[in-house]
Amino acid sequence: MIDAAVRAIRARTSVVPDVAIILGTGLGGLAEDVAVDARIPYTEIPGFPVATVESHAGELLVGTLAGRRVVAMRGRFHRYEGYTPQQIGLPVRILGRLGARTLVVSNACGGMHPLWRPGDLMLIADHINLLDGNPLVGPNDEALGPRFPDMSDAYDGALRALARAVALERRIILREGVYVAVTGPNLETRAEYRVLRAMGADVVGMSTVPEVITAVHMGMKVLGVSIITDQCLPDALAPTSVEAIIAVARGAEPALTALVRGVLERLN
């Protein structure tokens, strides 16, 4: 399945990407900065899942960004859509097989840290997996990665240091903390936010972790950035909507774009 997908993509472009980028809810605008060599709908890639979330465009872009050859996913996949962790991880395997050795993953998330605000960016330092399943469950293909990959530095320390330097230089507010992934699609209750915060999480979302586990399994370096779209403080919780979340994510896109561009420009 991976080979068939790679053949289909290579039939459309000769660009061999250095960096793969996954754009989450409301974050597709970063793709507008890509000098596109090929634009491929997911439906035209054999075995590729299809994005069902309204704000996810569902297309693969291959080209250049900030002087780097990139492949960018406009839209990702979630457990709440009915996809298995293995299906969610499959695109990462395809991107890695195309040549990408670095994965930049972004998402929109709810903020549980009381001092952080909607619109802030958060550098993911670590994660907690509370999703239903793991993309590595089942027989292991040693050609893809080891049976028991180490996750102690899942979010590459050197890439995080580079992102912090770029944020400081460009005066971008960049928090750093722990992302917890839950199945969704409902937003959490007050009691659930209290439990997640007590576990050590700073933000909560419904994606990212299966992709990161898959990337680490393949030996890729990962940089993760979240946009905090709403405050999830149990004692001051206000109702929100997907529309409001997407609006905040889009408002923060210029900062995310500047951060990612700055990191790509400084990559060796």
C-alpha cells in the first residue's frame, strides 16, 4: 500500500521532500506559502484516507517553502472519524518513504494552563496518549522501524531549541508544554479537564499522537506546535463552538507560519 501511494505521487512530481508538514484544524493557510510543484487530492492517492472534517482541504502539496523541499498535508485524520490508528499513521509512512526525514506537525487545541491565552502557540515537549489504540499494534515490519521504539525524545530537542530561538527573534509568544490526545469528538466535561490537568497535561486535542508515534518509529525527527484556541478552565468554563475554535486558529496562523518558516530557514 505504501509503495503504491509513493508511485502515484512520484508520477506527479520529481520533488524529493526533506520536510513533511501536517496542517490541522483551521491551519490550512500555511500551505498558501508553498511554491507548489504538484497538488494531489487524497482521493487520487491509493490507500490514502479521506478527510471528512469540513475545515480540512484533503490534498497533498509538494513543492518548496523557505528554501526547503516540502510535502504538506492540508488536512489530517482522527479516531472520531472512524479511522484506526494504523490508518492515521499511514500517510506519515508514505511521506517518510518519499524522502522526508523531518516531520512538522501542527494542531488546534484547548488550553488548560491558567496563564496561557487563546491564540498563543505551544511547542509540544511531550504527549500523553489517551486515544483508543496505538498505530504500532500488530505485526512489526522491521523495514519500517523497531518493535519497541523509544519515545523519550519524541519531540526532537534540537528542533525545539531552534523553534524557541526563532520565536524569540521574531517576538512570537511560544509556550512549551504537554499535549494530551483524547478520542473526541465531544469537548470535555469540567471533571475531565480536572483529571487531564492533574495528569500533567497543559493542552488537550484529538490528533497528532498517532502521527508522531509513527514518525518516531520510522526514525524521523519531529517538531510539534499547537495553537491554543480556547480556555478549558473547569471553574470558569464557557461554551464554545467549532466555528469559534477555527476562527482563533486562523487568527494565529501568521505567527505559526512565521515560526515554521524561520525553523525551515535555519535547518541544516
